[in-house]
Amino acid sequence: MITTETIGLLLYVLAAAGLAGTLLLLAFLIGPQRPNPVKQLPFECGNLPHPVIRGKFSVKFFLVALLFILFDVELIFLFPWAVVFHSLGLQGFISMAVFLAFVLVGLVYAWKEGALEWR
């Protein structure tokens, strides 16, 4: 069943999409179109763009990046837990201690395997 809130939200989304589309169309139709070679160059902070250098990256680089993302995403779960720490009680503390133990075991394993060595 469609409620009035759903209809209002749908109208809001349609109005926003219509306004964005109208503004893009007007910019395309009315705006000046004088392309030249300088305008066609990519812009990199006011400097001339550097040519793409296809060098080889070590697998170690990607491994460290992957481990960083993995541990970063896992440890994001600490923030909501810290906010509601007092209301969770002992069960919440134990569950977070088990979670942190798993994260710590993974970190120690990666360290012992040499995944964090940068040579």
C-alpha cells in the first residue's frame, strides 16, 4: 500500500532528478562550446599532466594495502561498541573481547608470516 509519505518522497526524488536534468540540458544547450587543444588536456592541480608510467609494483605493496583495509574495516566496529559500552553489560564486553582476540590473532599471524615487512 502506498502511503502519503511514500508519495511525498517519490515526488521529492522526481523533482530533484528533473531539476538536475534540466540544469544539465540547459548548460549543454546554452553554454559556450569552443573546444581547443589546451582545454582538452587533463587538469592536474595546475601542473602539466605527467605521462603514465607503467611500472611493476611488488606484490608486497598490494598485500600491505589489503591488510590495512581488512584491519581498518574490522576495527571500525569498535566505535559503535564504545558508544553503547555501559548498556551492553558483561555479555557485550565478552563478545567484543572475543572479536578483538580474533583480530589480534590475524595481526600476529600476518606479522609472523612477514606480510608486514617492507623491503
